[in-house]
Amino acid sequence: GESADYSWGKLVDTSCLEPRGVASVSREPGNLQDAECHFHLELGSTPTPDEPCQNVIVDAPFRIANACPCDIHCLLGYGQSQRLGDEGSDCPEHELLRVLDFAGGLWEVPPNGSAEIFPLRLDKNGQFAWCAGKSEAKKRIACKRGTNLLRAVRHGNRVVWQCHKVDALQAAIPALCIQPQQDLAVFDLPLERLLITVALEEQFAERRTSWANPLPISVPPSVPSQAPLRPKWEGEEVELHLAWQPGRRVVVCAKSWFADATGLGVGMSCSDDKKRLPCFGNNISLCGEFHGESPHISLHMPGEKGCSVQVPMVGSSARVSLSPLHTCALMAEHIASATTFGIQCKLLTVVPGLMAYSHLADFEVGFRQQGCEDAIWLSRGESSQLYWSSADGRKRVEVAVRRVGAPESPPAEFSAPVEVVERGIGAFPMAFTVRTPRMRQLACLQVDQCGELFTLTVSDESACHQLVNRHPCLILDACFAGEEEDGVSHAVVPCSERAFLGRAAKSHNPFARDCLRLILADTEDPTCSFCTEVDLERASQQKIARPCAIVSVQIRARVAVVTVSPVIGSMAAQEIVWGSEIEVVVPHLSISLISERPRGEAFRLTLEGLEMTDRVTASGLQTSELLVRRLQLDMQTPSPMVVLASERSPALRLAITREDIAARNISLRRVDLQLARMEVTADDALILEASILGELVTQAMASKDLGSTEVSGRALSLWGAVERAGVPYNLTCGGPPQPSSKYIVHEVLVSPLDLRLFCRLSVSNLPEWLVALVAVLSFSMTIEVDGANVKLSEQHLFGGGQLPFEGSLGALGELMVRHYVKFFPKALMSLANNSNLILGGFFSRHKFFPKDRRVQQVCSNPLPVVGGVVTLMWMSSEETSL
């Protein structure tokens, strides 16, 4: 085609470029011939003898990114302000004046100078604060109502506060529509004094919200990295945020999202007296941040009253009954920050409390509530959410199977009811009577739990108990104890064959102990036979004298594999049952975590005086002990720092008593955890490094084929959240969770927890409501804590006459977290006396008698990286290159 005739901008001497870059202007032909196009030039690395060239990066003056799960409409332009009036103050003439709003923003006004403070966020009384010089005493000024822009002008010892209101925007270009995850470069406008406002379009009404309060594209570094954007929909504010990021990028985001994955059309409101939140695209509502010790939201199902539920912690869930028939779970999950431009967002999803899956070929599987006729039938590979049919009936599930295409008469035989509760998880083989040549069909019902979400999965006979005959002279006859007269669970196994076993479905009891009645008959001597009972709940080995055989039981995937074998050689000797004791002592152990951005050692855990003891008695009672005399966690990059260190020895002592190591379920008689006093240190670098490493771990775990990554609570991508919204959860979660062992915990004892906290954290790393609190109380952009004591009393769970815990390990972890979270608000009270939280710490011990960290030296230097390979310190460079 014909070449374009570009007109060139002004010449730029690259030798004068600063590292942050300068702007240059050029012209483009065509439709933009009359418009200026702005560029940002950034200088690359300094030339060296090896690389004499120097790069100059040409980029847009700024970028606008959308970290919301819906389209946003942006308007760029210049503010139209209204001067509301002036206030005045006296100030020392030669002192630096500092102005603080109540979101952590800090501006400096030099003597005889001026500053524009925007956005200005006032307290509930419409006031801001200021001080001069080194004085910590703050003075408050009440602004005119509606003020959001303040100009401070100093003349000698007098300060004039000019109050303005910016409530409109004169658009410089037409409104832009930015899609989720889009990063839009803007060349058309200069950065100086440019403002942005946004609006959202409701998904179903196809109407937009009002334009949000305008905010500047560029702010000084002393301003918090985020500010609220609040467009209104039908009189209610929609809570968005504008984040200013390095690289001249602004990100529009929402901190919390809500999605309905029940198939019931559930909506959400922030409280019972507020309207249901609208959807602004992709069936997702934006709900902002949640404040308070135990925030609640209200869930609304069409035709039902709102139901209040506490917002769960990220990675956990909460049970909620939307109606007498609809039991659901509210899950909270992280959104992978790599998909939201580094912004920390979370997704609240309401999902069915019970879901069903069928993995049974050639048969349909039916699920119904006990005593009800309505059933849901699933073919192989299908799934469904399960809700109750009757509010008066018992909340139990019955299961049936029928051949695909079989007539509905006579009706299929349903199993005995199964109670879907924490203690009911496990694998339950069943034998159903069906109209087939074999007259029976084996299937395994697997009940699993992830948080407050339960799943029922029906698999084929390969997931049932197995009886394997490896004895050349025996034929085996087996049935379950108590079902000798019921032929459906009966099996005869000739030599070199195996049979799959299951209890009769109509009499199945998930809480009864599975015991197999086994008859061993000699094929060569009809008078020689032996009847024994085999416990299918534990691994064991039994020697039969006549006929001579070995009966062994192994537990695999929560079911038993019973094998009958001949006695060979030394096996004929009398079996000796003994205990064992293993003791391992490791004087020093270091575990390093390697980060990839950049590649290098990120954290190192050092354990000294590590002692591990495991004792097993002849009866199977196991006692395990772990002792760590000294514990220390160090951050190695970007600068070495002690993060966690024990102050006394031993640092940790853990004792666990397990009742029977051969049992299918893990029954813990007692868990005793003793912790010494710990010292914890945190700063902004730690928060950044931990978030990077956490993101890498999340990506690595999500890349593995572990079944349902959704159910396990790992971070979702932005588009993963979009795909889930408005669709029943069983269709998007990737299948049921991985089968988990059942834990029975009788007693847990945890020693008092004693922590000494030290931190230097920028308010930008704190939640918005806490930023405002710190700004009001401490007049600082940094929260400083020097040796605050956090103490929790000794905790005793499940013992003392209480029922033991029964369920999955994940459910046990969630229960422990919920138990401890309620104690932390009171435990953090010592922060006031050991930090700058109250008046900069001026009247507290933090100002006059600050505590020192007792452990400040990292255990060792970071591991070197040679040629991109992390190298052990004792390896030479010659060994590394091999």
C-alpha cells in the first residue's frame, strides 16, 4: 500500500533523559491529523563496555486497566470545580506543613508555597488534620460541606485553605468501554490535571449507573495507592476502587464479587434492609469490602425472605438455608492477582450444599429424599445439585440404580437412607437388586466433604470391596455378617478369580461396622472347610490352620481388598506380633523456598534439635512425638530479615496418639501441641514477597490434574469466576473433590499462644477501613508495632465429655480456624501500647521505652544463583558447571 507521511515531533536528547522518562509529542496523519499524540520515553540501562548500546522505551503516557469481571465505561477529562469558601489558620512561618486526610493521604506544603490536595477524604465530621514541623500535635479544620478538593496557600505564617467541590467532568474524548482484563494505552491526552470517572451498565435493564466521583490519573507517592469510586445505581452506591500503580497505570477494581452457582437465581444484599445488588455483566455482582469483626450479608432466593449469613474467611465456607428445602453453602475464594493486575480480590459464591455425580456405566442412578417419590436420575458422566423435596421429611438421601432404557414399572429398589453429615463421609459399597441376567448390580456410594459442601458419587464395582482367591485348592464363599439369607450380597469365588462385594442396598447402614463372613472350602477334601469373620474396617492378616491359608486385608481407597493365599515356606511358622520404636535425631535442618520472579531463595526455614519418635505397640496403638528445640524463618530476598523465631527452647512439641494404625478411619485419641514464645516481624517487602510466592504456588497447584481445583478452594482466574457465575456449580467445578480419609478426633490440647509482634507496614497494605483508622489515630502513613504481646489462653477441644470430631481433615482445619479467630480481637489490645496507633505513640511505651527484637540475625546468607541454578553453598563453581 501507499506509505504514510508522518510528521515528526520535537527532537529529544537521550543523554539528558532521566530514569523516569520524559514526554515527547509527534503528529499522525489521517483522522488524527489535528490531534496531538503524547509519548513517554524511558531510558534503559547505562551503557557498558560489553553493551555500548542503550535502549529507549517508547510507551503511552498512561494506561487504564479493568480488573472488574464486567465492562466498565470510562470518561477522561478535566474537572469543573466550584469554590465553596475559604478557611484560615496560623502556622510557623519556616516549618514544613503536613496535611493529612482520613484515608492515609499525606501532602506537604513548603513555606510560602502551595499544594493541591485531591482527592481529599474527610472524617465523618467533614474535617481534615494538619501539623507543622516536628510537632505531633494535630489541628483539625472543618471544610465546607461537599469539599473534595483543597488548595493550601501559605503566605508567611498564614495558611489559606481554599475549599472546592469537583462534581463534574468536561470530557476530553468520547467515553471508553474497557473489557475485563483489558489494559488500554491512552496516547491522546497529557497526564497533567487529567481526571477519570467510570460508570457501569446493568446487565438486564441495559441502563448505566451515574458517573462516579472524578479522581486524578496521577497522584503524588505520599497518597494511598487506592481511592474509592462510587457510582450510584437507583440511589445506592456501588463500591469500586481506583488503584494507582507504578508504570503510569491506573486500575479500576472491585474488592469483592458475588456469584450465584445454585441454579436458583439467588441474589445478594449487604444487609437485610438494603436492595439486592445488581449484576453489571457476566452474572456477577460487585459488593466492595466487608468491615467489622464478623460481617454478614443477606442472600435472597426468589419468593423467599432474605437469609443472613456470616461472610466466611477466604478458603472456607459457611452453611446457609435459603428456605426449608434449599440448603446451600457460601464459599470465599481468592481471585488470582495475576489476572487482576496485582489487585487482591475475592469471590463469594453461593453453591448447592449437596451435589450428586454418576460414574456408573449402562445404568442410571437415582437420588431422592427419604420417604419422597420425586427422584433425580443421572446417566454416566452426569451430575446435579440436590435439594430437598419435603420440609417435613427427614433430611436423608436414598439411592437406586436401573438399567438405561428400562421400564419404570416395576419401580427401582432404593437403598436404605444415608445421612449426609460430617461423620458420614466414606466409601459404601452396595448391591442392588435389578432386572438383569445377574439379578444384581454393584455400585459404590462415596460421600465426601469440602467445607460445608457435600458430594455423593456413585461409582462402578471396581470401587467396591474385593475378594481375591489366590489359593489353588480352595473355593471361597462370602457374604456380609447379618445378611446370610440375602443372596444379593453373596459371592462365590473359585481359584484365580476375584469378586466385588457390597452390602445389600436395602439394609445398608453407613455407621455399622463392615464384617465379612468367609467360608474357605477345600476342593479336594469336601470335609475340610473353615468359617471365619473378616473385619473390613482395618488392615490385618490371619493364618488358617485347616485348610492351610493366609487371609490378609488391605485398605485401598477407603475400601477393603481381601486376599486368600496359600502358606509358603516360613509363613507356616507361628506368626509373631510385635511393636516397634523409631527415633530420628537431626541436629540441623534447613528448608528453602525458591522464587522464580526473579529466581532465587525467597524464604528459609531452619530447625535445630529436631527429634522425631514413633512408637507402635503390638496392639496397634501409635504414639508419635515431634520436638523442635529452635525454629526460625528467614526472608532472604530482597534483603535478609528474620520473620519468625522462637525465643525459648523447645520451640515446638507435638504429641499424637492414634488408637489403631491398621484401621480404615484415622482415630486420634489425643493431640497435644506445645508452643514456646515466638517473635514475629513483618514489613512491606515481606508482604510483597509472600504474595509473589503464594501466587506461584497457586499456579503450580492449579496446573496439576487433581480433580476439582474449584472445590479445594484454590485461587480462581478472573475468567474462571465469570464462567462459574449463573451456572449450577456441579457443571463448572470439575467433578467431586478427591476422596479424603475420615478423621475421628477425641481430644485436642493447645498450649497458650504467646507472640511478640514487630512490624513496619505501609497503610497501602491495610484494608481501607483500617487505613482510615490508622490515619485518624496515628497521623502516619506507616503503622509501627514494637513488641506488642499477643496472648491466647490454653485451648481444650472435644474432650471433657464432648462428642469427638468426625469428618475430613479440611473440615477439622476450618473448625479450628473459626474457633481461634474469635479470640484475636481481644488479643490484639496490646497494640495500642506498643505502636504508633494512638497519637503516633506519643503517650505510650512505644515512644519512650521501645522494645528490641531479640533475634535479628538470619541463620545464613542466601543461596547463590549461578547461571540460573540455585546452588548449595558447599558446591564449587566447577561442580555447578558440570
